Amino acid sequence: MNLAAVVANPEGTFPRALPPRATRASRVARERLLGVVPEIEWRLLAPYVEEIRRLARERRAVILAHNYQTPEIFHGVADYVGDSLGLARQAAASGAEVIVQCGVHFMAETSKILCPHKTVLIPDLEAGCSLAASITAADVRLLRERYPGAPVVTYVNTSAEVKAESDVCCTSANAIEVVESLGAPRVIFLPDEFLGRYVAARTAVELVLWHGHCEVHERFTGGQLRELRASHPGVYVLAHPECPPEVLAEADYVGSTAGMIGAVSKSGASRVVMITECSMSDNVAAAHPEIEFVRPCNLCPHMKRITLPGILRSLQTMTHEVVVDPGVAARARRAVERMLAVAGGAGR
């Protein structure tokens, strides 16, 4: 929980007057969070849920929350939840005038790329991504010069400028299909090295890789998983392909965030561990009280910059608006739309 942010609340955005009784929005949220958020914490969170939902209606806004958001955001105030691409699709399909992106900056940019005429807000401009920061548009241009004729496949976890230099984007779920759809013997695959290795082991296409990593997933080790299995016999291990190869080799299932959620439901396991960002386990656990979730997770410091007070302030002040240069957006949109044309589009 981001209770420290809620309690301190230095911006003074706490609702001035509490409603005389809980609305349907907060009642539904409370039901979803039973067993995840203690009652004493919920009393602090509920006024934010009430006011955020009221303002969202007033602003004609839709709130999108990534799977890595904390439960009070994921289950409490979001209209739609999911992976980065799923959220962008929801943004494009929504009739809302305003999109509040509860995720990191590249996700907000992707929503803006697909929804150029809508107002896209992100509650904290510092919510970045180590993977997106690992490569620039200039790097892509240099790689094209070094490997002439090789098409560029770029992971959605990148800036708009990098997407604009790419032939097509991909997600962790459809990366193999996207690479093979190009019909090229060699492909430049950017920027996640570990996802690239995972794809390279499953296709005959030669991949030119970049040394970008997710600071959450790269910290897991194969030794950790072996220790988990020893201390939790029978545990079902699910891992994201942004993890190092030694981790993926120890896992029972490897897949995107959306794939992992589906795999938990289908596994029939009574005890699972999700090798990914902490809050995802919390959010999936809320939907599966019958399953024991082991949680040796790593926090994403960027995702955790998004808080209930921050979301409320964003709706109150209509900040911070995400703007993408129209020329960059048009080129990036082509790469994203080409990805959408390939099957298996669920993403990180």
C-alpha cells in the first residue's frame, strides 16, 4: 500500500467533506479488497476512492491502471485494468474525453499516440521506466546503419521517439509472432535483452539484441527460485520473460502479465509464486482467495509513484498532460498499428 503518501498527503488534496454514506463505487471496491486491505487502512483510503470516482464522472474521464499498480488503485478506482497494450486499446475504444494513466510514462505516451484528440494525464511525471530509458531514437538510427536492411522490432516499453524509428512494435506475448511476420532472416530487436534471448531461442530468425533490462525483473535469480521450491514444496512458478534466462529455466510457466494471470486460473495449483512486480501478485490474489500466493517480489519504484492522492490531484488540476509531437506520433502510430494486426496482442 502507499499509505505513507495517503497519510502525509503534502499536496493537501484530501477530500474536504466525506459523503454521509459509502457510494456503490467504494462498496464494490471494499468487497474486492477484503482480505487484501485491512479495515483500518480502508478507512483512510475510502474517501479518496469516493472523491476520485466522483471527479472522474464530472471530468468525463476514464482511469486506466496497469497490473503493477497497488490494489487500492487497481481494484479501488480503475475503470479498466490490464497490461500496457490492453490499456491503450481500452483508451482508444473509450468514449471518455480524458484518460488518466495509472502506470508509467511510456504507457501514457502510447495512449496519446492511439488517441491523439483525447487529453491524457499521468499523475506523476517522474513515473519512468529503466527499460524505456535504456535506448534512444539516435541509438535506433545507428543500429539501422550498422545492419542495413534489417527491420526493427521494438518492445512497447519504449518512448514515442523510439517507436517512431521502428518498423513494428511488439509485446511480450506476441514478440515471436511479430518477428516471424516480417519474413526477414535478421531482425533488430529492442531494447530488452532477456526478452530478446527468450524469443531468439524460439525462432530461426537471427536477432540483433540491445542490452536493456527491466530493473524489477533483472534482479531475480535462479538460486532464488530453487530456494523457493525447497521451502514451498509443490509451488507453481510463473515468470515474466523480462527475467534472466536462468530464472526462466526454473519456471513452470513463462509469459506476459496477461498470460500469467490466465495461467494462474488454469493451473489448478493451490500455491503459486509470480516472479514479477509485487503488486501484481496482490491484485491476482484478491481474485483467488483459494490460492496461497508466495511473494518474493521486487517493487517497481516508478509504478509506486502513482498514488491515490496523486490521482485525485491529477483530476482536480488536470495535470500532468502528456503531449507527443504530431509527426513523431504519426510514425509511432504506424508501428503500433502494425503490431495490432499481428495475432497474440496481449502485452506486458
